[in-house]
Amino acid sequence: MVEIERKFLVNSEDFKKAAYNKSRIQQGFLNTNPERTVRIRIRDEEAYITVKGKNNEAGLTRFEWEKQIDKNEAEELLKLCEPGMIDKTRFLVKSDAHTFEVDEFYGENEGLIVAEVELLSEKEIFKKPDWLGDEVTGQAKYYNSQLIKNPYKNW
């Protein structure tokens, strides 16, 4: 129930050629308090509720709990969410032993593309693909919960 991940900007669309899967995601937040965010997500035909705790000082590690829920229930819960909605396509891209989740955003966050890689430890080494740009791990403005409050188009 602990998530360790690093987040990066993406500097080209070359990742799309290497993607082995993609899915459309819509999500909203019942709570965006950094101490405990509560997210409702619909990914294609599946739905989830996720609770995330506060990041550690380095911004790499935090508590995460997720449970699959009925899609109809998720649609109803989205109506209760704070203003703003995340709309994106997630691409899965293998890089050696790791899988990068690359999110291409739409709507008010159009033009933003970020990649995340989950790790087993904060010091784990991984191969960085050529399309990976600057690291933004721990920068709150790139959190989905913050993108609904201050979308990329306003930067």
C-alpha cells in the first residue's frame, strides 16, 4: 500500500510507437487535500476509488489504496467531485524491466504529457527512454489533483 514513483515530462511523441496498450481515463477528486486525496477514476469500462496520502519529503513515496468499484457508482460519485475533471489517454510503454505510464492530457490540460515509472525502492535504477524529458517528481503542480485547480493552459 505504498507507492514509489518518479515523474517526468515527455519531450516527443516517440513513446506512442513503443506503447503496447492505451486507455482513456476520466477522473475527478472528492478531496484534493494533499494529506489525503480521494480520486474517482473511470478507465475505459473499469472504475476505481483511490486514496493517496501525503508524499514524503523527496516526493517519491506515499500511501496509496485503490479498490475497483462499479462503473455506474463511479459515474454517480463523479457528480459529487470538486470542480474540474481530468481527461487523458494513458499509454503503457516497456523500458527494460520497467513500464512507464505516459499520460497525454486533453481539455484544459491539453499539451501536457507526463510519464511515471513505479519503483520498488527510491534508489532503484531504471533505463530512461530517449523521449523522457525533465524530472518533475514532487512538483505539486503536476499532480492530477492540482491540475483540476490550476490547469496547464493557465501556466
